[in-house]
Amino acid sequence: GNSVTQMEGPVTLSEEAFLTINCTYTATGYPSLFWYVQYPGEGLQLLLKATKADDKGSNKGFEATYRKETTSFHLEKGSVQVSDSAVYFCALRGNTGGFKTIFGAGTRLFVKA
Amino acid sequence: EAQVTQNPRYLITVTGKKLTVTCSQNMNHEYMSWYRQDPGLGLRQIYYSMNVEVTDKGDVPEGYKVSRKEKRNFPLILESPSPNQTSLYFCASSLSGGVNTGELFFGEGSRLTVL
């Protein structure tokens, strides 16, 4: 079945550092890929998405590229801010099995001033 | 404002006492789903609904029931709660079940404790 694996956290960075959170997936067919962010005490919200191979999703300085050859969708940001502290979830939505969205375990990011 | 609303946000109950967590969305979405979030496990799907009167099991449906009598509402029912159902629950919706319209909109979560 489909699955998502993302790097364990927590990740602690200083402000203005470069961020990478790794995400790899296993899926049949051509899933859509997503990054969701969860700020403390809130529900998840979409950060960015990509619906086909080689697409790049971007939002708020974050980027991720859909790499079918390596089955990856790594999240990057060139310069993190304290306000980026949150939990980040990689997810895929397949085209089988009721179009279920499957989430990784989440990676907690702490950014220090 | 487009939103998914869950109630209650916080609940402490005792084993065996039936409870319902309500979920309502105002975006005319066809697809709705319930997830539970547990430390180290991410989000796991409990049930989902592709449209009115169409529901199906997710990965962890045991101990839960749902219904979808109206498009906007998708309540989660725990007939006889047990301590292993202590968790943070999220309701989510999307425009349809199609893979390319798949971004989910989440409620703020309902933290349930079963003693």
C-alpha cells in the first residue's frame, strides 16, 4: 500500500538557517503530494502541493519538488524564522482506495532567535 | 469565512459513556474525513465519506461510527469509548474525492480523554 516516510525530529535551527526536511513515499500510480503545517494548538493547514512529477510547490519561502525517480518530496527553506516553528507533515493522496490522504509522522521544527 | 468547525474542542469522559464529536463545513465540499493524531504516528484515517450517504472505513475504524445525512455534517460517534481512544481528533474536508482536487481543509481539533 501507499506510505510516507519523513525524517524524525525535532529539528532545532537558528534563525536564518537553511531548512531541509526529507520526505520519501511509496505509491502506485500518480499520487499528489503535499506538505501541511500545524502551528501550536491549531489544525493542519496546507503549505504547498505538487500534483505531477517535476512540479515544484512553493509558498511563504518554502519549496518542494516532486521527484518521481527518487520518490521524494523534500521540504526546503533558505532562511527560517522563529515564526516557522511548527510541526510539518508530508502527505500523499493516491488515485486508488478512496483517494485517501496518507500522512507521515510529522517533523517538529524549533527555530531559535 | 470558509471553515471546518468541530465540537467539542476538549472533552474528558469515562469508559463506556457514548459521545459524539460534531463536524460541519461551509464550503459545499463533497469529501469529508476523520483522523486521529497520536504522538509518533502522525495522522491516521478513521472514516471517510465521498458524498452524502456514502461512507467507508479508513485505517483505524474500530470503535467508531459515522454518518453523512447532510453534505455539510459528518459526526463521529464513539458508542462505548475506551482509554485507547484518548487522542486528538481532526475532521477534514475537500472539494471532492479526486486526486487532483485533494487538498484537505482541517478543523481545529478535538482533544478527547477517556478515563
